[in-house]
Amino acid sequence: MLTNYFKLALKVLGRNKFFTAISLFGISFTLLILMLITAIYDAEFGTNAPLTDKDRMVFLGSLKLELVNPDTIWTIDSTQMDGQMAYDSTYTIGENVSSTSISQFSYDFVTKHLDDVETSDNHTFFSGGHSFDVFLDNRKLTIEALYVDDRYWQLFDFYFQEGDPFTSGHVRDATPVAVITSDLANRYFGDSNDALGKEIELGSRRYRVIGMVEQARTTSDFVSSDVYLPVTTMDARDLEDTGFHGSMAGVYLAADRADIPLIKEEVANKVSSVTYPNPEDYNRVSTIPMNIGEMYASMIIDQNDPEGGLFFVRLVFGVLLLFFVLLPTLNLINMNLSRIMEREAEIGVRKAFGAHSGTILYQFVFENVIITFIGGVIGMVLAMLVLYLINDSEILPQLILRFNGTVFLYSIVICLLFGIISGLLPAWKVSRLQIADVLKSNQL
Amino acid sequence: MLTLENINKVYRTDTIETLALNNISLTVGEGEFLSIMGPSGCGKSTLLNIMGLIDEPSEGRVSVAGQSIADYNSKATARFRNQHLGFIFQSFHLINDLSVVDNVELPLLYRQVGSKERRRLAEEALEQVGLKNRMRHFPSQLSGGQKQRVAIARAIVGRPDIILADEPTGNLDSVMGNEIMDILLSLNEKAGTTIVMVTHDERMAKRTHRLVRLFDGSQVQ
């Protein structure tokens, strides 16, 4: 029976080429976009090195300093009573934030107050946003650097193509060693094969290359860099500054995802218990530790409410995705309805010879699934082509988009849903037609 | 074998009510070849559709071998049609997107018949109507007579007890019409298949065992 349906589905496709072209374009283009979105999502949010354990991480990005004063707000209501004015006053005690300063943490602050978080399994502190301009053979290279500690390599699973990460000894002794990416090795030395042991000059210091890693393919500035240097080789002013603000960020690793709220609470409490040396400048110290989703959401929405921001981002993307799938599906339902209605007489004949409504429903849904699968295959081929072109052109240089199994699985599920949803309603409608009526009024 | 008792069929619209069949009672015996005649619009096809369980009477009772069809739900009715009835239509009603042999296999798709057995039975039915050599053709490649022979093969492939033919020669010239009639007579005589045929053609009707005449929805003979 399925062979019969399959043959018929192919025939129907060939019969009305214009409909088929529009139908297949709708399906394949929608799938192409969905596959691109899932590929980008997978590249950025998937379980990819060096952020394999990101779901167990708590990210610490900024420290907020505020000067808070109590504020009393008076409200006076007046009314006419017995020909005389009467007044009723109420007051609420709130707070008035008269000064706010937000920045990253200083090296002194994190090592003094945040180095001992009991609920965390491991943690790392690092400093990003350092950029060096290097002139080589009349070429200018801009090199992004991250100053990291030795635990950084335990939390982030970089793939070392050669050499090793630096050790606690290197960090303790501020040894000028560097881990560089193979991209930088190519740019700096012209060849990534013999970079190990060579020296790279950044600012006024020379670092010996002891490890070479694959470029982190993510937009996250926690891991994306050209060179990684021991945190203790940072500018002395950054290391010795006893102020609260600086250029440091941190990541805590939970033994289990369930521990993330505990870590967030402990870190937030530790920070808020620190007293600012000059209370007349700032009298409240706070931070909002975030999980990976909240961190991305806070970049887009609201840094003060990462949980709400994440919810909002998910809601917006969910609704957009729903509409993106729903609109072509509705369009397909409409087109399928007219296409299937053209085949009323066939339905009449099938029913006369023993098909019941369920069989007819099944046949048309099956046909639709076949059509959407063909659209899906075209969509997948197009997606592979577009992914290749995006990677090749380096439009998104920090990401490598891959057509992997997850994306393929999403696509298959989307295909099935497309086929079933867009075929179900028209098929249900025609399956209920009266045989005598359709045979009387239709010719095959 | 097939009994109709006091069958009425009324078509209703918002403004008008048309009595298509008026108190028809009829019995078709096993192995009988019955023809139904009457002017256009007298209710011949409606009567045939009710006999074939593809239309429902407004009133009255249809029973097969003593059992009322009203007791059947839609699934059971579909199964009954599939196993006991075969249809031949004036305008053939072949599925143009399927080959001749796939068209003939159609009734067997809705039975638990394996694909090889389906193919064997379809080829056998096509051989009976002399069209085995055209089994890979498509309906659009056939003449009217050939199409009707394919439709007959489709009607007999499941070896039904009753064949219901609605003007099977109506769209054919006299030579082809005679050929089709010969096939139907042969089926009735050799296989003992009960046939009910609606026709306009007096000559064809005379070749059957019994003739029922309708006029304005009522039986007059």
C-alpha cells in the first residue's frame, strides 16, 4: 500500500509543477533558515570545546558599587469634611541610589574575597579585553590577549595541538610563557608547526610559547582570544591596585547543575558582605552571578535581572520560531487543501472500493510527509551549501557552523511536523466527503 | 441476496425538497443480471448508489443476505463494499496517475493481500478482460473501451458477489458497448456474479435476466 501511495505522491508532484515548485520552495527555504539557526545555536550554545562544561558554570562578570540613602516619601491627601478641609498624610520609607559604579573586579578583590567559595568544585579568574598591536615586517598585527590562571585550563577544555598549558608554578613565579592559537602562530610566525619554544613579543615583554591550541569557536569573550598569558604577568598596576574595580572576571564550576543556585547565592553573599573603604562614596557592594543562558540574555536585555532577561529572550525567540514554522505551515495547509480537493473523485473511487475515512486520511498525510521530506532533502542540501559558504567567507569568523547530527535530527522532526500538520486538516476534510456526491460531480 | 424495502430518497436544500426515489422495494437474487432503465433524472443512479452502499436512503431498509446494512458503522460498510461489491462507472473513474495494473489492484490495497498476490490477481483480472498486454500503460494512453475494460478488471479483481454498473456502455460506441456487455454477461454466466446495471440502452437491457423501469423515482415495472 505504501508503495502505491509513494508512486502516487511522486506522480502528483510531477503533475502540477507550479504548485510543487512553490510547495517545495516554501518547505526547503523554511528548513534552510531553521537549520541555519540551529547550526548557529549549536555552534554557540552546544556542547563544544572549550565550553563543554558550560552548563555547570557560574559566570562572574561585574561588580556594582552604589551609594544608597534612606528616602522618605510623604503623601498628603485632602478632603472636604463637614464644610472644612481635612488632611491625611502617609509616608513610605524607601531608598535613594545617588551614585552607581559598575565595572569588572580588581585582581586584589577576587583573590582576597572570592578565592574560597565552598559550594564550588573549581574556579578560575582571568582578565580579558587586552589588545596588543605588534609590528612585524611592516605588517601590523592586532593580538587579543587573555591573562588567565592555571585553573583556567581545567575549567575550559581547549584542544592542545602542541605543548601544554602553563602550571601553577608559572603563575606563581610570573613566568613569561604563552599559549597561543594556531591562527596566531600562522600570522605571527608564518608557520604553526615550529612555534613551540619561540618567543612572542607583546607590549614590552617577551613570552615563550609553550602550548598551541585550536581557536575557540565561540563569541564568548571568556575563552575567545589569540594568546593566553599567566595572570601574574599582567601590568603591575593591575595586580597591585587595591581598589574594587579592575579587569578581572571569574567562572565557578559546580560539581552538579543543581549546585548552581548555591554557588550564585554564596558568591553574591560574599560580595555583599565586603565593606567599601570609603562608605561616604559607596555603601553597597553587589554582584549578580549568572549561568550561561542568563549571561547571554544579560548582554541583550537587562544586566540587573538576568533571570528575567533569559525568560524574555526565550519567549521572544520561541514566539518568533513558532511564527516562522506556523506561517509556511498555514500556507501549505491552504495549498494542500486546494490540491487535495482536485482529487475528490479519486477519493470517491477509493472509498467505493473499500477505503474508509481513516485510510484516506493516512494516505494524504503520508503523501504530504513524502513531499515535505523531498523539500527537507532539498533544504538540507541548500543548508550544507550555505553553511559551507558562510564558513568559507568568514562572515562569522568566531564560529564554525557544522551540519551535524543534532541539526539533522531537528530537521527530520521539523519535516515530519510540517508534513503531518499541513496534511492533516485538508486530509481530514476530504476523508469525510460523501462518495456519491464526489463521484457525481467530478471526473478523474 | 440484496433486498431493498420501501426505499425513499429525498434531496433537501433550503428552499426545495426533491423526491428522488419513492417507496422502492426490490430484491436481487443470487446470480441474477438485473438492469434498471428509465429517463434521465428518474433516480436510476441514486438507486444503484444505495444498493452499492455509497449513498444512504432517507427511509427504508437495505439488507444483504438477510442482514440490515443500517447495523453497520462506516468502517464496517467500507469493509463490506470492499469484500462483496464491485463498481463500474459510466466515466470509468480510473486514477490517471496510476498505471493500469495499479488501478486494478486498488480494491486489494484495502485488504490484507501481499503485494505479489495483488499483482498476480490484477494480472489475472486484466487477462480476463483481454488487457494484460496494457498493464503498464496509463489510463490516458487507452481508448474508451479499453478504459472500461480496465474498470471491469478493477471491479472483478476482488471477486465480489455483486457488481454494480452505472451505464457502463454509456460513453462507448455500439461495437465497444457490445464488447463490454459480452464481458459482463460472461462474468454473470461463468462466474455466477450477480450484476445490477443501469442503462439507457434497450438492446443492452434486453440481454439481461430482468428489467426494472423507473419513472420519476417510482418503480413502474
